[in-house]
Amino acid sequence: MLVVVGMPLLLLELALGQKLRVGAAGAWKKVHPALAGVGYGSTVVATIVGCYYNVIIAWCIFYLGSSFTTTLPWSSCPLTPDNLTIPECEDSSETQYFWFRTTLDASGSIDDPVSIKYWTLLCLIMSWVIVYLILMKGIASSGKVVYFTAMFPYIVLTIFFFRGITLKGATAGLSHMFTPKMEMLLKPTVWLDAATRCLLLGLAFGSIISFGSYNPPKKNCVKDVIIITITNAFTAIYACAVIFSILGFKAVHLFEKCMEHDIGILMPMYPEFMNRSMEDIPQEEYGAAMHGFAMKHEQHLLKNCSLVKELDDSAQGTRGCVM
């Protein structure tokens, strides 16, 4: 999809800006007056997406500030006054609880509005200030900042990569990433996600046309498109390896947490599970015991844990890894 859709559109927009020497709004109007709306529409979309990404930057700033502690606040579940783990955190995970109850401090439903969270507002203001400082001098300042913003993510990715592959469950995550599910190719949504992935090249936002207008008129933009596409493909695979190694760790953690609950129920009937850690119990043995228990007890509290299910649930939303 990157070759069929991404490269042609990238070449179209880059060449359009380089040839006409104007921004997105003016370029499409020069192609044909009836297409002026395409340029103005891309400007509106870029504005909306810019607001969306600034919220993500605000969350990143909040997490960065929260990480300056001896013990990460999302590394363990908080305790009640009775020194017991908060049930909501125990039923989900430490990271999910921190996300919903600390970062977002979300209400129970959209019908229950709450006040503005000052920490989120301050982080959002800071993100807009950073964007303004980068763009206040136009291409003169943003061009220099790109040297940092283009290279620094690779440094961070490399740090996360070596940290991720050393985590317990990283192998399961990477195996899940590189194991193809051919039946998924029959679903139109998969191809839609792959096409959407091409938009991460900056297509349809007008930015490629704008930056292309600063190129020399005789510059080889085809060569630029090939380099950008190859770099993008490599970055996507590299970033996915980092993401899935961490998702594997998360899935294994949740699976063992779920399995520990079930083993506690199975132990009276299967005493061989006593004094054994979750790591020492094969999934086949656990599955057989769970099946035997369910056959004798029609009503039970077993959660029927599955590592594959946890991996599938964890991998949901990783559209950026679809090529």
C-alpha cells in the first residue's frame, strides 16, 4: 500500500509544490480554479490534526514530568486506607489505572462532566508554546529544528528498543508482530488502515506541497520520494518492533495476573499447582486443568485466560504498524 498509494501521492504533492512555488491553498487553485477547495480543505484538516497532536504532546509532557520520581507512579497499584489494592486497578492494570484515574481523571460517562484538570491544561499550554517557538520565524526556524526533531526520535527509539527486548514477554510480542494472519487480508478495514497509514507521510495536509515549494525548481524530487519512502518503511518496522516488545511484556503481565486468579480457584482440585510460580506452569497444563474444572462445575469464576487474546487486545490501535 505504501508503494501503490503512498509514493505516487507523495511525488504528486512534492512535485506540485516544487513546480508552482506556492502553498497548498494556492497550488490547487492554479491547477484548476474548481480545485481551490481542496487546498483550503487540507488547511482545515491540518488545523484540526494539529490540535489533536498537541493534546498528545501535552500528555507526553505530563508523563515526562511524572517520571522524575524514584518510583514511577504507574509501576504499582495504589492502596486503600486499609492497605489493600484498589479493586479497579487490580482488575485492569497499573498503567491503565494511572492513565484513566491520574492522567485523564475521567468521569464515569460523558453525561457526567467534570472540571478542567489544571495539570492537563498547563501541559497543553506548554505544548502550544513549544510549537509557537518552533514556527515563529517560519521556515528559517523550523528548518533548523527539524535536524533535532528528525534525529532525536531515532535515539529514543533505540533506547526503547534495547530496553524493550530485555523485558519479559518481549519474544511473545515480537513473534505476534511477525506472525502473519492471512485471513485478515480479506477484511476491507485492514486495507483501509494500510491506506490511512500512508497519510503519516504528511499527505493530504498541505505540508508536503508547502515544503516542496522551497525546493529548487530543478531538484530531483523523484529521488527524494524514494529516500523518504524507504526511510518511512524502515522507521515503521523499527518502531513496531519497539512497540510490540513492550506490548508483549504487557500481555504476559496481564496473562499471568489473570492466570494467578484462576490457579487460586483450581488449586483445591489440582494440588500439583501449589508452590509453583506462574512461569513454571505451562499453558497446556493450565488449559487442561481449566477444562477439567469447567466440566465438573457448570458455574465457576474462571476467567479463561489466553495469552493470544491478551496480545490481540494489546495490539489493537497499533494502526501505525500497518504497511
